[in-house]
Amino acid sequence: MPKYSIIIPVYNRPQEVEELLSSLVLQTFMDFEVILVEDGSTKTSKEIFEKYSDRLALQYFYKPNSGPGPSRNFGFEKASGDYFVVFDSDCIIPPHYLETVEKFVKQTPTDAWGGPDRGGENFTALQRAMAYTMASVLTTGGIRGGAAHGFLPRSFNMGMRKEVFFKTGGFQFDRLAEDIEFSYRIREAGFRVNLIPEAYVFHKRRTNFRQFFQQVAGFGKGRVRVWRAHPGSMRITHWFPSFFLAGVLAVPVLVWLLFPLGLFVLLAYFLYFILIAIDAWVSTKSMAVSLLSIPSAFIQLTGYGSGFLREMFRRE
């Protein structure tokens, strides 16, 4: 009986799965099993499973496509560990991850936990820029894992006692903020949720800005879905990308009709992006990442804002 069961849903991403499994082989704490759930893929990870089946306690299941939420629940039902851990397939896990978690849960009463995500040094400059803007307090307000108060674990890095799954029923949404909705119910059920800062993962995210825009637009849509399921969960921070988008759309009009005011608004946006670039350089020490953080932040905020507003004003 392993202590930890790692559940990984995957859809048409065998290369990502191989990178993830190769990082799990290097864990300094090895009392775990891995459950790979193929969610109706046409490009499966079966060969990757066979490659690593003699290096990890690894199980592989193929099921019809239903989305990451139900796929994780499927994996939970197959798991035998005392703790369930969820990673996204586009993550790479540092060797110390499970050892760090093991030390933490022995010292601190914990029913569920999560940790931050980072960009790896071997990631492309674009991937590192997207990782920076998704984690920066300048773009997210610190709501994604930088603050312990009210922390909500995300599915790229999430763990829990098996009792949490059995009491809550696991994920209810099939996709789009399914992890945030689940985290709210974990807290509402009275479980102790902790942020473990040193239990971070390297998160690759999307490979180009078009895919990144689509991803963050889904995040914005998902946030509204969570609000509908949990009234009172919305914070002013969640509206910021929508305000940002509205300002971007209003700048040309303001410059044309209200020249002094429009100029000040344009200058404010300029200074905001300069601040982001400076902070990205301080965080990563990479000029390429610093420069790419500007379009990354712009796409992240406008994409999230557009998805948020479309869902907010969608007719039922």
C-alpha cells in the first residue's frame, strides 16, 4: 500500500507525460504509485506507460473522454494510497517534491494542500514568461498561490487525504475552474487546507500566445462558473482583467475625444508594462523573458477578461 497516489489525467499529450514521469523517477521519496488516466485520447500514452512501467509503480487506464475533472475522480477510485496527489500532464516535478510534502504533513495538521508553479530553467523564454505572468502579483494579485490566507489549491499541484475525496465526492465540474470549485467545497467541508511554498512544480503551459489566449479565456469563463456555484466567492481582483480590457478598448476613444485624459491613461498602461518587465527581469534574470512578459501579460489579461465577460453576460 503506497502512501501517496499520484493521479495524472492526459489527453493527446504523450510527450508531456514522458517528461512528467521522467521527473517522478527522480523523487527522493519513493513511497508512491502513479495512476495515468487516458481521457479518450486519439494519440495515447500507452507506449510511454510501457516504457516506465518497470521504473515506477504505474497503472494505466483508458476511458471515454469526459474532461479532466471526471478523469481525476476515476483515478481517485483506482488509487490505494493514504494521500491523493494531482498533477497536470504539462508539469515537471522537482526531485524534492514528495519529500517536502512528507515532512510538512508530519509536522502540520493537513487535510489538503497545494503549492506554487514556476518556469523551469530549460523552458523556452516564452514558456518562462507565461509562467511568470501567471504567478506574478502584478497580474494576478497573488490569488493563485502566493498568499496562504484563503489559499485554494489548483489542479496542477494539489494533494489531499483520501477521506477528502470520499466526503466531498471529488470534482463536480468537468473542466474550466473545476479545481477551484473543488477547493471551495473542501474548505466548506471543514478540512484543513495549507499552502506548502517549497512544494512547487515546473509548469510548461502552452507553447504559443494563441494557445495561451484560449487557455486564459477558459480560466475567465471558469471563474464565473465558480461564482454561480459559490455565491460570495467573487473578489474585486477577479474583475481586474475585465477592467484592463475595457481600458484597452477605451484608449483610442479617449485619446481622440478627451486628449489629455487619454494620454494619461495610455501613459499609465505604458508604465504598468515597464514595471512588469522590470519585475520579470528581477525574478528571472533573463532579458528575453523580461521582454516577452509584456505581450504575455497583455494576452493573459485580455484573454481572461474576455472569457470572464462573455460568461458573465451569457444568456442562459
